Amino acid sequence: MIGREEVKLARNTDLLGAIRIGLDECMTALEECFYDLSDEQVSVYPLAERHNIATIVMHCLMGLDNYGVACQGGTPAVEYEGRFDLWAHSSEELRAMQGTPPTVADMLEKLRALRHAVFTQLESTSPDELMRPREGIEWYEQSGRVTSDAYLRTIMHTMAHTRQVWMLRGVMGLTDRDGWPEQHWA
């Protein structure tokens, strides 16, 4: 069994079902990596030349919104903020741009709104549409990718950054005595 919001058996599923499960899992993992931290803990820089937890989480939220909503033809749920664009700026440039970091409550609110937007968009997607590009969206036209590529990209992207957050938590001593939390389905 996998999935917290929508529990599923990990067998006999099609691509649309697998994407639904993957999105649920990556958004749940993202929430679990920061929901119990303080605002101070998510905004501290524990390692030189690295990002803080708030920057990584916001970067993930913007990626999920871009590839899970906007690239699917939906209206973005999270406002783009250049200060969280890890690809466009060096670590030093991003630190200078940070200003007031988002609070944990703000990030949780954005994640919940985004979860709704992503799954609303996914519900309007047919299995056939997963194998075609969305017309009129530049990301597909430039690359020859199809709709499922955008969903799969954001799942893998979010999970990769979630591992970074757990690494930072470990450096800061913000894990349980075994090093990792017990997962919600264990």
C-alpha cells in the first residue's frame, strides 16, 4: 500500500494511476521533510555554499506548479519568485535575494493549494493525453516531450530535493534518534 492522501495498491495500475501515486508520494514526502520545523530552522544556512530548507521547499513548490499545473494548461497556484529559482542564480546570488523567508505555515498553505491544483488538473487528463504534448505550451514545443514527461519530471525533481532537505536536517541534528522519521504508512 502506498499513498497518504489517496491510498493505493502498487499493482495493476496504468500510467495515469502511477502518476497520481507518484504525485501524492512526492508531495507527502515534501511536506514531511519540513512541516515540523520552526521558521528559524527552515531559514538557517547550515552549510556554506548551500541553500537553506525554505529555499529548497519553495523551489520544489514552484517546480510542481510549473510542471504539474502550468505545463498542463492550468492556472498556476503558486506565484513565481526568482529568489527560489536555483537554476537561474548561484548560491551566493540567491542568498543576497532572499529577504524575509517564507514561514513554515506559508509553505504548508502553498503546498495544500498546490496539491488541489495538481490533482484537479490531473483529473481532467486522459490516458491518451499523457502520450501527447499539450498544444500551445512552449516547454513541449521546444523539446518534443509529452504530457507524462512533465509529471514524471516534477515527481523525480521533488524527490531529489526532498533528500537534500533531509541531509540538511541531519547536519542540523533535526531528525529523530534513528536518523529518519517513521513514515506515515509504517
